[in-house]
Amino acid sequence: MSAFLVVATLLTATPITLEETRQLGRKNTQALQAALDVAVAQEDQRVARSGLLPQVQLNLGPSLDYVGRRRQVFTVPISETETVTREVVATSNTADSYFASLGLSQVIYNRGLWKQLEQAGVNVDAVRNQAIEESDTSELEAIRRFFNLFLSQASLDVLKATAQRSEEQLERARALFTAGRVGKSEEIAARVNLGNDRINVVQRQNQLVADQVQLAVWLARPGTELLQAVDPGVLQQEPAPAPALDDAIKQAREHRALLKALQQRVQVAELQRAIVQGDYIPRVGLSARYSHNSQAPGPFFSEPGYGNIFNGGITLTWDLFNGFNTDAQSARAQVNIRKAELTFAQTARELEAEVRRSHQVLEGQIASAKLATDNRAVAQQGLALAEERFRAGAGSTLDVRDAQLKLTQAELVLLQSRIDVEIARYALFRAMGTLNPGDSQ
């Protein structure tokens, strides 16, 4: 009954291929967040460019002035030698006016702004390479979860085949007991073995559901969706050999996105120093402004030839002394350059070590897979011999059971080994930066 439920579950599941998994893995939540970081960096580049473009401001509107009561002293001459001083209390009053102005400013030379724009461009490239690194990480995790699901499916088939063999062994034990060739204990032992095999099937079904959930969630699909990993065909072919280690390390140096991003972080730090040191150099700017004013709305529109003011000029600004602030900022930038260089050098060493480790893991898994293939062949021969001896009355259910367990274990180990080979191969590609060759160009 449980085996029937397993089959029904797989029949209602949505099939998904390895290629679909890889594509969706590069679009999961983490990868999309990294892509949004690229969009933010691109907008920062636009902000840096805006300081070098013309700046135009338009001001337009009426204004109202209110003057309260006040004392005013007037001196009035009454002759050539005499004056009269009078103090007058003026009442409050209001006065309105209308104005419009148009201003234009343009940077002619500002080394700091140009370096800021260059820095923003390098930062976009660094963030883009970091996004590629995140996408590779997400894709590799999706591949791993896909193969885990496929392993559960294939293991479930092995366990169901073991249970089927146990059913056949139980029927043989019953027939031999009826014929008086074996004791009742052989039938009882065969029945217990069958029960244990069915329990293993049910427990593997639980693992299958867990693997379905993990893959679905990572691919940003509903956690309730049933997925079925389509056979990628790796079990029907011999594993390809690992690439040469020297070539793998060379590929990593040329294509690993993280190395490119860290190189660009060094450039960003160097440009930050250039931005700070731009304060040592004079800055030149151009400004122009036109304004039109009037005390009443009528003349403001009807007499455009009156109340006009135009001014413009070129300004040179040079910070001759700012309390050694520029020196301090420059020294700080130099320290950040050194830190970025150290981070790059250490990461380069770690990536080479990662490539070597991944390469060794792949070679080891390939060797293990070959040994597992030989073990399965021997276990198949052992089971065939044990069953033949049992039919002939020379063996026991215990002998057959032992051979069955050895074959089941050999088949499960072979499955795990072949899956581990594929995961190790993709892990090596990821370490080399060639998991998605199109992104590394």
C-alpha cells in the first residue's frame, strides 16, 4: 500500500530538468537581490555624472513684505546753518513684488568630480562581478538540491526493488516450507525482512518530501509544490575525467568573478585617493543668472524691458589651507588601498586552494564511483548464488538476506558516488569561474 502511495505521489509531481534548475537557481531571491545592487550602483553612477552636467535653476513667484509700526527720525534743514529733527511713528504697511530668475552653472574643471565619475563606473563593474559570484553560488546550491532530490528518487527505486525481492523470497520460503524442505522459521524470517524493507521505503519517502521542499523553496516556488527531478542521464554513462589541475587554476585566475570584483575594489580605493587629492588643485566653474522684478503684476508682464538684471562670471576656487584635512583624508585612502590589496592577495590564494581541493574531491569521487560499480557487480553475483543455494536447500533465508542487504547497500553507495561525482564536478566549475562561461566574458 505504501509503495502505491509513493508511485501516486511521483505521478502527480511536476517534472523539472537539471537545465531548468540551473536557470531558475540563477534567479532565486539571493541572486535577484544581487542584481538589484547592480541597479543601485548604476544609479549612483548617474548621480556622479550629474555634477559634471549643467545645473539650471528657475525661481518664479510673488513675495509679500510686512513692515510693522516703527519710529523714524528725520532731520530737515531749515536754513544753511539750522536743522530741525522730528521723530515720526510710522504705521504698519505691506508691500508686494513679483520676480523671476533663471540661473545656470557649469563646472569647467574639477578633478575630484571627474574621478568620482570614474570611481562610480569601476564600482558598477565590481558590483556586477559580485552579482555574478552570487548567481554562481545560487546556481550551485540549486544543482546540489536537484541531485539530492534525484538521489532520493533513485534510492527509493532501489529500496522498492529490495522489498520486491523480499516478497519473492517470502513466497519461496513458504513454498519450500509447504514442501517440507525448510522449517517454519525460514518463512518467519522472510516475513520480518519484508516488513523491514517496507519500513525503509516509507522512511525514504519522508526524505523525498524534504528534498522536494528544499529544492522548491530555493527556486522561489511554492513550498507545497511537488517536484520530480528528471533523470539527467549521469547513471547511464562513465564519469568524465577531471581537467588538469594547472589548467583549472589558470581558468580560475582568468574567469573567477570574485577575483575581478576584488581587483576593481582596489581600483575604487585608488580612485578615492585621487578624489581626495583633487582638493590640492584649483576648481574652475562658470555661472550666469538672469532675473526680472516688478512691484506689481501688471508691469511684470506688460513691461518686460524693465527690472531686468543679468550677471555672470567665472570662479576659481582653491583651498589653500583646510587644517590638513586633505592630508588626513589622503593618508586614510592610502591605508584603504593597502587593505584592498591585502584582501585581493589573500582571496586569490584561497581561491587557488579551493580549486585544488575541489579538483582532488572530484578525482576521489570518480575513483569511488568506479569501485562502487565493481562492488555492485560482485553483490549481484553473490545474491544470485545465495538464491540458487536456497532453492537447492543448501542455504538459508539468512544467507539470502545477507546477500540482499549487500546488494542494496552496494546500489545505494553507487548512487551516492555517482551523484557526488556530478556535484563535485559542478563545484569545481564554480571554483574555476566557468559554471556559466557566458557571464565570465
